[in-house]
Amino acid sequence: MLPLLLASSSPYRRELLERLGLPFVCQSPDLDESRLPGESALELVQRLSREKAQALAAAFPDHLIIGSDQVAVLGDQILGKPHTFERAREQLAAASGASVSFLTGLTLLNSSTGQSQTDCVPFTVHMRELSTAGIERYLHAEQPYDCAGSFKAEGLGVSLFRSTEGSDATSLIGLPLIRLIDMLINEGYAIP
């Protein structure tokens, strides 16, 4: 079996992949993650997951490279990582009482053969009605400025949810493990 490489610097994705109990290494690809003109959210996450994996293929021949990218979509607006308190407050205020769809693109690239598998796993969060004071308390407590949609689902962010829907809750955190296991099995991995 080829060694696994996670093409990411995300501690959240690393923690998720550790759940599988398989050895892997991490390396962050250096690429522009800007949206192309006219590109849909689905096209964006699938393209970026492929590009992240492909960016490391030459440096890591004979590896299975995992690329993943995620965006949050509210209505027709893509919500990226807020990076600041103010932007996070705006995102959560806009999402109050609404549904936010998370699209997670996933690619598994076999760098020795060039074969790849790419998919997108959706997950929807239905948000509670959020007060300004509640939003600010949450942001001060968890500081989710590096998370699409401005919350950490694996932490206190779950308190912002009314309900969720989707086939793989790990996709909400940024690495859909159920779909990844399917891809690994296709590459000959024996998963318990």
C-alpha cells in the first residue's frame, strides 16, 4: 500500500484523519485558493481539492495524496474563513435562523499512476435564531476565525445549530471520512 499524504495544514483535517488509525504525513500545498470568474461553489471545492493534491505530486511520488477544500454557502453567497472578529460576527448574523450548506471537495490522487478520484460531500446546518450578544459571546469563547462559516462544529459551535442534515458529519469539519474510506478501498487499502 502506498503511504498517505494529507495535503493540508489544517489541524482539524489532521485530527479527523488520525481517527482512521492509518499512518500519514502532512504537507501544506502552496496555491492560490481564489474563486475563478463564474465558478460555482461545487466547481470551486472540487477544483481546489484536485489542485491541492496535484501540487504535491512531484515532491511525493508513490503516495496517495488527499486533497480537501470546503466552502460554506448561504443563499447564493460563498462564506469563506472570516479571519477577523468583525467578519465572523457578520457571517453569523447573516446565518441566524437560516440554513448554511457546507460543500467539501475531496480528492485522492495516486501520484505513482496519476489516477485520481474526486467528489463533493454536502452537509447542511440549520442555524438557531442568534442574538448579537450570543454571537459575540460565542466568538470570544471559541475564536473560529479560521473556519468557513465562522463556527467550530466540533466544539461550542454546535450550540448555534437547530439541526443538521447530511450523510457524513465529518464533512462538516472538513474531511469526509466515509467518502475517503470508499476511495481508499478503491486503492486497495484494507480498512477494518
